[in-house]
Amino acid sequence: MRVIIASGAGGGTAKGRIGKYFHLKEFGESLKKHGVEYLLVKESDYISGFPSKNPKDWFSKKKIHNLIQEFNPDIVFVDRQSHFALETIKIGIPLFVYLRGNYWMEVEWAKKTIYKDPLMRLVVNLRKKIANKVFSKCQGIFMTADYLDCVIKKHIPNAKTFHFLEGLDVSRWYPSPGMHLEHPCVGMLQDANWWGKTKEILVLDKVLERMPNVHFYWAGDGQYKKGILEKLTKHKNFHYLGSLEYPDTVRKYLTEIDVYALPTGMDTTPLSCREAMSMEKPVVASKVGGIPEMVYDGKTGFLVGEGDHNAWIEKLTKLLSDQELRREFGKNGRKLIIDKFNWDKLAESFIKITSAYVKDENS
């Protein structure tokens, strides 16, 4: 089998872009172990189309057609629903889409916050139209969390969906000293690009006030960071680190923190949370989206309801005051990542599903 893996590798901060591309390469290498030949590309290198920023590329399809002709893939696997995916469908190559989150909710939040201008709202609607066409005509959608199945079927009733947790090579996540933080400390590693996700960080306002001896560190970037920083930097125990180099500095950061926190209003199975678990860090996270499918309450960490600052204080206090519990949750978390988010197992499942769509050369 020959597979083209096309990454959007766009949006978000450098960590977000590099991280997604980095882990798709890990997936490709796992496919290779099973005899699959793969080619990982950035889709924007081959096609863009309206409404992209460069009008010269709107009608250019030569690069993607040359790519398909030269590599001759049996299937194409994309992590974004755009012109690359749409053109693949038109060419007639079986297409599978990798859906990391609730695309439709993100679109609605974008309209409410980022794209209030009528022209930009038109752009969002055009992109949504392309995405829905891709979702409707592709051979299947691989989703990172089970809760997305109902979400997808609500918008694309006839869609074929497959459970597909994004894996992680835990051998890349090991103790790496070098960063010095004040303890006890809680670490966050998340971008502020979607207000639907980001707004929940503000729950820490009261948490910081009532836990003055605990240091909270936030690493990340994004267009909504200003609103968060304006609210939280008034607390002396809040520290903003900006973007961290991926993966080396991220590894040093996760080595140093005592507890990993993920206050979010909209998420699936966040990569940074899996990385923290791989580093044997206990997790306290919002009980939203697909997070309960990854953070097992009372086993690898604690889950708290949206806006419940009292629960945040209770769970963080419990973990920070109990080193043995932190160690237990940390070890459970790493084991869960190894057992459940295993690229080799996911590669086997992917091959089994997609093989049915590969043409037999002898037929």
C-alpha cells in the first residue's frame, strides 16, 4: 500500500504546527514498519485555492496532479478539509479525513469572535462549504474521540466514522532537566487561538487568589492571550512563559512541573496532555469533549466541571499535598498512553480499514 499523508500544518503557534506535523511523521513511520510506503507532505506546498491569501494559487492544480502522478498513492490521508482533499476526491483517489476536534463548533466560535466582519464571515462559510463536501464525499472520517461520532452524524448523517486516537511515541518523552521553576507549581501548555477553549483559563483567577503559595505557569501563544494575561498577571504567583521550542524545551518544562493543568472549554484528546502523561505528570482537566476518554478521573488525574473554581482548588490541593498520589497518577498515565495511544496498534487498525479501498493490481 502507498499512502500520501497531507498535513495542514497551519494555524496556531509554532508548537501547534510543528507538533501536528511531527506526530504525523511518527504515524507514517509506524505504517512503514507494517510494509506501507508513505509520503508526508504539507498540503499548502501543492494547492491552496480561494479563499487563500495568494490569488496566484487559486486555480493552480498542476503541483498536486504531479504529486499524485509521481507517487501514485492507493489512498490519501488528510488532517484538514480543504482544497487538497477536495482535489483528491476529484482525481478519484480514496480519501480519508483525520478529524481532531469539533470542526462545526470551531466554525461557530470563529464567527462570534474572530470573523465578525461580513467579508470574513463569507470566507468562513466558503471554507465550511468545502469542508462539508469533503466530509460527505470522502471514504471515511477517522476521529480522535468517540463523542465526535454523534457530532459528525448530526452534520453528515451518512458519514463513515472510525475510532482513531492520535498516538504518541513515549520513547521521545523522558526526564530532561534544565528548566528551573518555583515550587510547588502547576503547568499549562496550551494556545489561545479559540475563545471557546481559551475562556476557561479565566477560572484560574479565583484559584490563583486562594492558592497564593502555588506557582502557576502558562506556556503558549495565540490571539486571545492578551485577554488572559490582563486578568491573571495581577497575581504574583502567575507566570507567563510564551511559546516554548518543540519538543526539547517542552520536555524540560514538563520535567519540572508538579501537576499538569488543562482548563478548557472545548477539546478532544489534547496532544500536550498526552505528552504530560507520558512524562508521568498527574493531570487536572476540564470535563469537556473527549478529555474523559483520556484522563481517567481518580486514576490518571482529576476532572472538574466548567467554571468550578472550587473543584480546581480542591483537586490541585489534594495532588500537591500528596507526593505518592502524584507518583501513582503519573505512572498510570504513562501506562495508559503506552497501551491506548500506541502508534503501532493504530497503524494496524488503519491498514485493516483502508485496505478494503485499495485496488487489486491483478484484478
